[in-house]
Amino acid sequence: EPRPAATIVIDDMGDRPLEGQRVADLTVPVVCAFLPHTPHAPRQARACHRAGKDVMLHLPMEALNGGELGPGGVTLDMTPERFRDVVEENLDAIPHVAAVNNHMGSLLTQHPGHMTWLMEILAEAGGLLFLDSRTSPDTVGKQMAREADLPALERDVFLDHYRDPEAIDRQLRLLLRQARRDGTAVGIGHPYPETLDVLEERLEELADAYGVELVGLEELYGRRNGR
């Protein structure tokens, strides 16, 4: 019987050179999720890939609060053709992309039509895995991915909603407990100094203490689906 497994995704990479290098240097297989068209994304994506870490496109999607998406964002008012062009440009901008998750997206992930467009693009790009960050309880992202016969996962725990080391440590323990209880769990964090401090100092020790193996996306998807 395999040990319980957890995957940790680090979102919002590509803007912070020092923190990005710290992520690449982590000795565990975290997933590196890059915002498109950010200045350090190509170099850092290659560094993460060389270090054996999965690389993901962190796709900006329209949110209910109308927050600024930055370059490469997709919105409800786009035509199917424009939507496709933007997503494909984003995929091309990040070397070694193996998966996609949503940045923001509390509005767009609720819309089956737009999420179906996305899954069609991911299928044509080689059947890329979709990780639903679950920024809305009404998201249909994972459902649309499954209907497109794509591998799909969803986030279980946010690690650093509060940028406090003690709070991050508690969330990390929550993730590991959930993995031990359910067999697998997915956590999402960010390249904040506080988060990286906790991961560098505590992650391997805590994973061993809880009997949880840290794995990449494909391995976790396989275990979650009995493959």
C-alpha cells in the first residue's frame, strides 16, 4: 500500500526572482505555477523543470470582484476565438507546461461554456491536467475537465491566506492530516518569504512525522484515481 500523498503548488511565480529561486531550490517536489508574461517566468520555469518539479500555467481568470488580472487574463466578454488566442499564447509563454490552474477566476470558473472552451484547448495541447483552485464554491472547472476526459484535481487547503508563520504551519499540518485521512490532498501557497521559510524549515520533517509522501501532480492524480 502506498503512503498517503500530498502535492503542494506554489502559485503566482514569475515576478519575484529571489523567491522563485528559493522555490526551485526546495528539496521536495513542489509544483511551480507561473503567471503568464511575467519577467522571470521562462527562466524560473526551466530551473524548476531541471530540478524535477512540475511546471504549471497559473491562468488569470475574471473574478467576481473585478480585480486586475494582469497580462494574459481571460474574461467573460471574450469571443471564443480571442479566448483561444490568449490561452494558447499563455501556454507558449511558459516552458515545460504540464498543467493549468486558475488565478482568481471566481466569476469565470462558474460558467460552463467558457470552461468548456478552456478544456478543449487543454485537450488539444496534449491532454494537460487542470487543477481547480476553487476560488468559488460554485466552480464547474473540475466537472468540465472530466466531461472533456481530462485529468483534473482540486485544491483542498490554502496554506497562506494569512501571511503568518504560525498560521502557515497550522495549514500545512491540516493538509498533511487530510492526506493521511483521505489518501491524498492538494495544498496551494505562494512565494511569500513567510511561506518559504516554513516550507524550507518544516515541510520534510512534518511530512515524515505524518507519514505523508510529497509527490508531483501526475503521481497524485494517479493515486487519487486508483491508477
